[in-house]
Amino acid sequence: MAVTTGAGGGELKPTLNLTGVTINAMALIAPGAFLWTTYQEQCAWGAASMQLSVAVATVVALLTASCYAMLSKEYPQAGAGSSYFYAEAAFLEKESHNSFKLARIAKLIIGCAAHLYYWVYPGVMVTFMGTILVFIVQLFNPTFGDSNHLYEPIILCILFSFLVGYIAFRGVTGSTMANIVINVIQILALLTLTIMCIIYRASHPGVVYEHVDAAGVFTSHNFTQLLFQSTIAILLVVGFESATALAAEAKNPLKDIPRGVVLSLIIQAVIFYTFEYFGANYFIGQQFAGLVDKNGANFTVILDPAHTTLAQAIQSSGATEYAGGSIVYGFDAAAADGAPIGDFCHIIGDSLLHGKGLQFEVVMAATVVLALIGTTLSCLATGVRVSYAMGKDDELPGLFGSLHGKYNTPTWAILLLTVLSAVIGAYGVLNADHLLQITLISNLGTFLLYGMTCIATYIAFSHRADQNILTTKIFPILGTILNFGLMIADMYFAFLSPTATPTTKLDTQIALGVTFGFMFVAFASLAIRAKMKGEPMLLPPDYKQLKVESPTAR
């Protein structure tokens, strides 16, 4: 199977040890960035289930990570192909097995799903960056990026896309060093914020909080809300599998890739996500308030809600559009606030840092900017490597399989994904509905990719009696059920849910339409090409030369 080599294309070179592999995967699972950028979305739908939904998403990710670890150990020769390689290798491994004939179709489903995920996800990160940069500038210039100046966040998204594209173009080694620094900074920042959230609540017992105690943070009172929260929360934990796309650049892929997959998820999701989401949800209460206009389109935080009436809030805002509006508190305020975590920082800083709320807010926002740079860089680098593998395999145009002579990076894939990320980011930064749409598109690609990878794991070991039944049978089955179950949940919310708002249904329907439209076009192109070349739709034309023998199956 041509994955990392080919005439005229060059080869990716091994430069990464276990630290490098793990750090690059950790950069994609960026807790410091995602708490800030997704908290508003999560508060808008069943916020009481937020903490538990993060736990559900983490369980789904851990099951899937186990599958990736097993496959990366079984097929260390995958190179940049990751799931794309694993699928074909697993289905081709035993010719007498019924799955043998489905090898090509399985490989292409995973290849298309990977592109739906990896090629939309960087655009989501660009949107997040545009949003946080607008928030920072608005602290000093309130009209920046408002409805009369929408071109400003669009310009920021375009500039950021090309900056990250240039860093990715220069190569993964520099990216690794940058990710090490970024990870250390963001982890220290989120630990500081979480501890201060807990200290604030301990020193302000008179506030009415959304959760009555610490145990209440981990409960859910509505299963439907928990499901929808989980379909959003998966965005927080994806990225661990990016380590497998670095196999061609790992010095010891047989050992370091499976370790990097699991380590990145445990460190970032199991430890830090649990801690930081607990801190934010333990903190939020009536002390966090804001003024919304009658259309719900504008929000102004009220830093002293205990001594502010609606009339006083309108007067202090200096904006007539708030007439006829209302004051909202807690989760309702966070759902209306473009950057609730930033305002949390302001309240905490004013209380615990002797009135230095604005300064604390700016410092924390700066760490989020750094984290988003690392996250966007990591997902862009992973996405282009899957495209590179498909280009080498002649399933994408040959340009995708070529490398730059000096930097040894997939030049054309990086350029295309950079432009696409700028376009998606510019669309997503315009409003919350656009952001939800592109988030769901990326997540649907994730569920499809992860679910198919779990199936490939089961297939790879289904005829083997010498393997651990837990990791080769039970985990893949559970991973398949949960990943596809969450994808079905999105369909339910789009068309059948009695509690989903019309806007939420429409956004979900758009995401589903784009997802299935993309898959239809991809396979229509495959069918047309197969017909023109006289190739079989299922088996690859040279399947007898592609059969892969795993190191542990000998």
C-alpha cells in the first residue's frame, strides 16, 4: 500500500520521540482554549448537564483511543495514513474473511470522513481565534467587529489562517517546539483560573450559585440535554488520534504512537478538562449577570449585579437598544455572552486581585490565543498528512502526494487547507448559528471517522484468538455504538426533538445536509472514476499486492 513513498514525491522523515508525538496530540486537545471558546454554546442548551457531557465525550474518546492504539501497534508501517491505512490493512488481512471484499470502500469512507473532520476542524479553530481576538480588542475599542464592522473579524481570520499555514509549511519539528511552550503556558493558566474559581466560591458563601454543591456539578436532570451536550462536547476531546498520522515522522512508531494516543487524552481530557469544567461550573451563579436587549442580540456584563437595577444598567451601558431588555443571570447570562469565561476572569480578578479584573482577563485571553495557535497548527498538520497519504495512494490528485524539497511538508495540501480554513473561519465568525453549523459538521465527520475506525479494529482482530478480548472486541463494539449513537442523536435533534428550538433544528439540518452531501459527491466521483478506468468499486485494482501482514500476526 503506497502511503509514505512514491516517485518524485519524497518521504516524510522520522524526527519525533514519544514527547514529540504526545505533545503534538496534546496541542489538539487544548483545554485552556476550548473552555473559553465553547462554554457559551454549552450554556445555550442544557447547561446543567455540561460536566457529565464532557465525561461522556471523554469515555467515547477513550474507547476510540484504545482502538487507535491497537491499530497503530498492529500496523506501524501506516506512516501518515492513520485510519485511512488501518481500514484497508484490517479488511485485507485475511482473504478468506467476508470483509476482504469491502476493503476499498471501507478505506474510502474513512478517507472521506477524515477530510470532513480534519478539513473543517481547522476552520472552526480559526473562527474561535477570530472571536477571541475581537473580544480582546473590544475591551479597549467596543465598536471593533460589531455589526457595522464585520469585515474586521473576517480579516483577522484570514490573516491567522495564513500565519498557521506558513508555520505548518516550515515543518513539524518547529511545530513541536512551539506546542511544548504553548501546552505548558495554557496548563498553568487553566490551573490558576480553576483554583481561583474555587477560592472565590469559598470566600463568597452568600451568592446563589447554579449548583448547590460540588456534587451537583456532576449531575444531569435531562437525558435529551445530556445527549445534545455530548454531541457538542466531542469537539473538546478530539485530536488524540493525530499522533497516528505522525507515524512516518516518529523514530519508534511501534511503541511511541500507541502511547502518545492514550497519554495525550488522559493528560488533557481526563485530568485537565475535568478540573477546569468543575471550576467554571462550581463558580457560576447570580454574581454573573448581564443586560440583554429585547431581541437578545446584544449583551453587556454587569460587574456589580447586587447593586444594579435594570434602569441603572441601561443608563450605564449608554446604549438605547437595551431599552425593553432584561437582566439575565448565571447560565442564561453565559448563553448570551460571547466570552463568558473572560467575564468570569474579570469578576474573579476584581474580587481576589485587588481590582485587577481587566488585567487578569487580558492575560488569560492571551493564553487562549496561544493555545488556539497550537491547536490550529496541530489539526492542520494532521489533516494535510492524511491528504498526503491519499495522494500517494492515487485516491486524490498526485499534487497532494508531493512534498516540498526543502521543508519536506505536503505543500499543495497545506495551501489548499489554509485557504479553506480562512473561508470557513470567515463564515463561522459572523454569528453563533454559523459557528454551531461548522462545529456540527466537523463533529459528524468525527463520529463517522471514529465509528469506522472502531469497526476496523474489530475486523482486524476478529479472526485472532491470541488477543485480549477487552481491547479487540468489547472496546471496539462499545466505541462503534457510542460514536454512531451520537451521530444518530444529531439526526434526532434535527428532525424529531420536541424540545429543540427551530434555530437549533435548522442549524443541525444544515450540518447534516453538508455532511451527507459531501459523502455523496465523494462516492459519486469514485463510481465515475471506477467506471472510466474499469476498476472494481470495492476491491482496489491491485489488491493482491496490497495485502498487509501485521507484525503480531506472523
